[in-house]
Amino acid sequence: MAHFHDAVIQRPNKFNFAVDVVDYWAAQPGDLQAMYWVSKEESQTRSMTFQYFSRQSHRISVLLRQLGVKEGETTVMVVPRVPAWWEIAVACIRSGIILAPATVLLTDKDIQYRCAKSKASMFIGDGASIAKFLAVRDQCPLVRTILQVGDAPHKSVIPFYAALENIEADATVKDVRRKWNSPALLYFTSGTSGPPKMVRHNQISYPLALTITAKFWYQLAPGKLFWNTAEQGWAKAAWSFFGAWNCGATLFVYDDRGPFSPLRLLRILHRYPVTTICAAPLAYRQLVLQDAKAYYEKYPPKLLSHCTAAGEALNGEVITQWRNITGMEIRDGYGQTESILLCGNFSAFPIRPGSMGKPAPTVPLSVITRDGSEAAVGEEGDMAVLIHDISGSKSFFGIFDGYVNDDNTISRQEKTFTNNGEKKVWYLTGDKARRDQDGYFWFVGRSDDVINSSGYRIGPFEVESTLKLHSSVAESAVISSPDPIRGEVVKAFVVLTEQFRDANKDALRKELQDFCKTHAAPYKYPRKIQFVHAGFFPRTVSGKIQRNELRKLEWRNEAKAKL
């Protein structure tokens, strides 16, 4: 059992997060706190130790065995932010049951798709998600067991808390460490097209490798209280779950079930001793607005000292504004559902607002060209992770096994190059970036989002970041638009701030174009600007703008206009 004090973590042959991490901390003196939980009304709080989660996960493992759920089978879980989620998750890992977490925002059809795609034998949900599942129950013939957490139980389902009462308090199962590459987790990630893809992680690609993310980016250790605002149905929440507990830190969980409110977030930070936070860039964008700024100054955070952001690229202007308001940096980071943190802003070097930072410790991240060579300084290329001999003990293991296909095979986007007799296999992230002379990475855009106008390749994020600097822009999305001369040009869909809603649109359009020409390379300015309301944007379930859908709509409408 490694104690995770070194930057380099050796890949074990066998591993079990429940045994090697949860039980490890449970056995240490001091009864270390694992979770500080706050109910949605803030009327209840609970403090739970690693000993508690160790004991509960043993009991739940016994229960799952009694229910006939076998090692290697899959469980889909759609449960809100209640402690039972983590109790069950640890029990699944302890038992060798593959866990497929999913967000409570899913529809009944979404749930049916995930149960069918993953071939799940058990579904676990709260009252609301159980109701959705029951609506599609007939289309999920492989699901044998339905377990309900909380709420008045539906008919034909097993009430979790009542069933657990029949399991003795000291019930245990045998400790079993499983081969490192055996499957442990399934997450569904939205693709640029088609239905969500099923991402498979093994026993260490998240559960162990996220130690690097937590130690060096989150800067966690025993005594730190860490709040990741992402709902645990998302892979981003797994970064905090596995990462924090590997470091012996405490998870702060607020059972928030409403729409995001910047003032509520600031209130929670003021009332509770959160030391570290990870929030989406969208949250920080709202936090730097005037009302939130005034609230922050009146009700400052109790103990907050470290801020991180992940999920999408963060505008440099927001980082600057947050620093001016709070005196704290936002350490932006880049990773995927498919990986741990690959690149980020760490305390070892200064932040350059707008940059993705530098590769995380032990992560062999590069920008490569089409022939597999390292891109020159300033040259745009593919962000890629070097995959060494996967059977070797020094392989990088912080990425997923692959996407699970319908025939149970797995695949991921890789390229193999041989130069001077040396074979290199790269995992391609699907994102474009460039690297400056000091080793900082700069995000250009998704591979299929990059705009090629008159030979210039333009990343939408750069244009969106420039627009964000203007006081009239609340939010924007930039895509390509067809042009008879240039092939494509930059088009921006812009949501205006309240004070500019009634402004002269023609004058404001020209002002924004001139502004972009001044604050970025002139060829990047949006030759087309369309003002829209906030609800105009198609979004993923997690709230990200789907540029590919906007692009399809734009090109389709332009084609119709020519008819």
C-alpha cells in the first residue's frame, strides 16, 4: 500500500480503493474526518469519518451480495448529494461491482440508454429517478434489482435504508484486491455528435491516479476541507471523491438541488470552513458580477484559501477580476472524463491568465504535429498523452481503458509513430493547443471547432475570451459561418448584459468588432455577430454550449437562404 507521498506513483499489480485507501485512513489514529455534509435547507449537518465509511461499505457489500449482485456486474446509480451515494460507491468498489454514476438531471430515456448500454443488472436511485426508471422498466430487461435511497418507496423496489437495517453493524466481507486493469467505473460523456459514449476506467486510472490531481493541483492533505460544486454524477466529481480521500482530506458536500446561485455559493463559503473549492468557469463568471462582488466584500469566506476551475476553458479576464476582488488566484486546469488532470496551473509557477498552465506532474502531455513530432514553440497541434508500453511498470495509467463499443470491445483515439526506430503511441485528446517558450499550454479549441478562414486557423475560445472583456457581453459562443470568399468566417452569438439590452444593435455590433480587432489579432474578429437571449444556446446536460449544434444550424440556414 503506497502512502502517496511521492510525485511518482508506481502502478500496483492489484488495487482496491476501499481497502487500500478508505480502510487505510480508517485505521490511522485520530478518527480522521472523511465528509462534512450539509442538507439542502442547511437545517442538518453531519460529520462522518473514514471509519464510518469503511464500516458502512462493508455492510452494504454484504447487502449487495444478499441481493444477488455479483462481482463484474454493473450498477447504474442516480442519487442526489446524500451520504448514501458515497457509502454505496465504496461498497461497489469493495465488492468488484462496476459503478456507472449518472446525474439526477437525466430523463427516463437517458436512464434507459445508460442501463441498456452498460448492461446493468442493478439500478439505484432516489424517488424521482426511480420513477423515471420505472417508466422505461420494460426496456431494461437485464436489470434484476432496483434499490431506492430515501423517499416513500415505490412498489416492487427495495428500500435501501430499511434493507440495511437487517445487516449487522459489524458485518464484513473479505478484502480482495483486484488486478489493476479490471473495470471499476463507467461514465457517459457527450460526444460532438451521436449519443453519449461510455468511458471505462479501471481500478487505478481514476481511483489511484487522481492522487496526483489532488495533491498538486487541489493541494489537499489531512485537515483540508474540499468542496467540488459538481454533482457526483459527473466524472469531475470523481476527481474530488478519489483524489481527496487518497490524500486523507475531507469532502464538503452541500446537498444543493436548485439552479446555480452565486450568492448562495458565497453564503456557504461564509458559513462553513471550506478551505478549497473547485467550481466550473461559468460559476466564476457569475461570481465576478457586481452583486456577487458586493456580497463577497460583506460576507467573506470563512477559511477559503485555494480556488480551482475545470470543465471548460476559463477566460483570463475572469481570473484577473477574481484576483482583484478576493486576492486569490483561480488555478485553471484541463482534463477530461477520459483522464485525470493533464494540464493545470500549479503553485510552482506564476499563472498566466488565459493559459492552461503546464503538464501535471508525471503526465507525459505534449503538443504534436501530424507526423507525431513535438510541435515547435507557438505552433498549433494536437494535445496528446504519450502512452508507453502499457504492460510496463512505468506506464502512464491516468487515462481510461477506452470507449466501450456495443460488441464489448474498447477503443480510444490513438496514433502510433516510429521515429529512429523508437515506437511511440499517443492518446489524442481531441483538443488543439499551442505551447509557448516557457512551457505554458494555450487552448485553441476542439479539433472540430477550429475555424479556418482564408488560411487562418482561429480557435473559438480566443474570440469568446476577447468578447468577454467588453462590458456589454454576458456570454458568447463562436462558430464558423459559410462565406463565399473566405470559405468560412468567424461568427459570434452574443448575450448582452442587462445595461446594454436596449442599445443600438448596429452601433454595438461595430463597436464589438473594433474592440476585437484592438484586443486580439485582427484576423480573429467576428465578421458576423448575432445578438441572442441566454436560452438560445443548445447545451449539454452539464450546461456546456454545444458549438457543433450551433454550427450545424448556421450552415443549414445559410444553405436554405441560397435556395
